Amino acid sequence: MAINLDTARAAFAASTDFTVGLEEEFALLDRRELGLAGRFEQMRAAAEADPVLAESIAGELIASEIEIRSGRGEDLAAAIAAQRDRRRRLFALAKEQGLALGATGTHPWSDYRQQQIIDTEHYRRVAEGLKWVAWRNNTFSLHVHVGIRDADRAVQVCDRLRPALPILLAVSSSSPFLDGQDSGLHSARTQIFTKSFPRCGIPDPFGTWDAFASYVDLLTRTRSIVEYTQVWWSIRPHLSFGTVEVRICDSQVSAQESDSLAALIVACVAQAARDVDAGTPVTDHPRSLIEENLWRAVRYGLEGEMIDLDRGRTEPTSEAVERLLEWTAPARGELGIELSFPALNGTQRQRRMHEAGASLEEVYAAAVAETRETYAGALEPQLKGSR
């Protein structure tokens, strides 16, 4: 798909603030052994019997992965309601097809060398251009789109949210296991995707649409990219939808976590937009410093420390989360957003179980069961120990 920056700017001019779209990636699993199962094409063909589901699923690089999309919701509540309906349809179809679905950022043991790239022009291009980097990327994540009117404003919102990305990753981490062992990381997904792909991770601040467009134009003219989706930053203006897309988070084991994380991201985007409108001063911290916090989130998740870049000192990551919640409180109040996270995130729950003596197979089976019970049910139950 050719990149038309004039059309993209018009998409932001026509956009509506704080519309929401959700994208959740799931692993397709053999129901008995819970290994990755390359059956996306079978799922896509079976979904044709359900027009709503057929329009809502997409492939994501490998044949053992499937993405479910809410479509545009006029607000967060509408997007979550649509996504819950689509999840139920997806889980019902997976059951009919003899499959299970997983929602951790990585699969704990399946060999990436045995996974097949799906046969689309885009992913053939990705695989040919990136080779091992693409082959190795068997990962699963959550993406949230938030409508922002005006292209300059969207770029400035992305700029302001750069320091928040490591905090969001720490909250969302759910991928401690990879290649049949404990990686020692809280988000192995981020290490093998964000740290490997080009044009990925924390972007530079651009300040204006013209500066951003000049960068994209340079990439296009030098044949570095042929389509904008080859820019894989952890936050980016989406040229087709007129949204700010936040792409930093691991997939979430439970539906409650996914919904609350999406709500927190919407609040972050909305608060940044309000700050842009108010002319609230902001420091454009160097990418190199934000990347220091990104590594801390990858390695230690919620259990480590982060650098308070405004004060030049470290603080427990839990305090950084509290500051993020304090900053977004006005937007959450305005939009009626309530958050309910479990006391331990996905990585912490899995690792505690493993350290208590459970095998990786037992840990993953428990995570898959929690995913099925919360995503597939008519109502998402509240987990105990919420904060």
C-alpha cells in the first residue's frame, strides 16, 4: 500500500478525539499439548460462516497466531463491548476447530524454527527483508488505537507519551518464559521484537507533522520502507485511521487485565492531548534515556526501579506507576474510566507458580485456562486482589 502523506493528514483532520480501537493477538494452540499450531488459514476459512468474526480477525506474521479487532468504537466502553463480543465468537470458533488460545507475550517452549510465515504480500515482504529477525518473532501483544483530531496534535501526543511507554510495559509484562526456560526477563517479547526489529521501540520526538512527514518521506525515497506499517515504533500516528496507536504492551493473560490496560492507555492519550491543548510545558527527553527505562521494564517489570527523568534519580517502578495514575486522573475522571488490575501481573503470577515447583507446562496450562475463562465467558469475572 503506497504511502500518501496528504491523505494521512486529511485522516487526522477528519478524526474524532478519543474514539477507540482494540487489537489483541492470541497464540493458536494444540488443545491437548498446548504447543503452537499453525492453523490460521483454517480458522480464517471457518470464520466465513460468521460475518462479524470474519471481518474482525487478521493474521499476524506466523500461522500460529491470530488477531481479533474491535473496530472503531465511539468511546472506550463501545470498543470494549465490541471486543468482548468478538472474543466470545473467536473462542467459540477455536473450540469448534479443536484449538485453544493463549495470551502471554511469548510461548514458553514452542520452537520458532517450526513456525510458518503466513502467505500475504506484506508478510512475505517482512520475511524477505528481515530474515532471522522476522522468523524469530513469535510474539503476542496488545495494540490500542485512540482517535486524535489534527495531525500536528497527534504527533505531539506521541512525543509526550514516550516516557510513559516503559511504565506501560512494566504493568503489562506477561512473557517470562522462552525456549523452554525462564528467560530471567519480565518481557521476553519486547527483547525479541522491539529490540530486534528496525524502526522499533522508542521514537524520536518530532514536534510537528511536517517534521514527522519528512522522516517518513525520506524512508520512502531511500527505499527503506515501501509501506508505513514497516515503521514498528511502540507508539505511532496511524496514517489510515487518524489515531495514535500504542503498541508497547504484552498480550494479557486475563480479559480484565486487557480491558484495564486498554483503559489506562486511552487515559494516557487523552491526558496528553489535554496537556497539548493547554500548552503544558514538557521536556523532550532523549531517546537514549527513555530506552534505559525500557530495558528496566524488560528485565525487572514491576519489581525494579526506573529513572525519574525529570528529577534525575531512581524510584521504585511501583512509584512510577502511581505517578502515571496521578497524572491521568483528570482524563480518567472526564472519560469515566475505572481501572482494576490484579495484585500481580502476568509475569509475576507465572513466575511465582514456577518458582513454587510447577513445570512450564503446568504454568502455561494455568495461564491458558485463565485466558479461556475470562475472555470466552459471557461476563468477565473480577479477579481478587485488585489494586
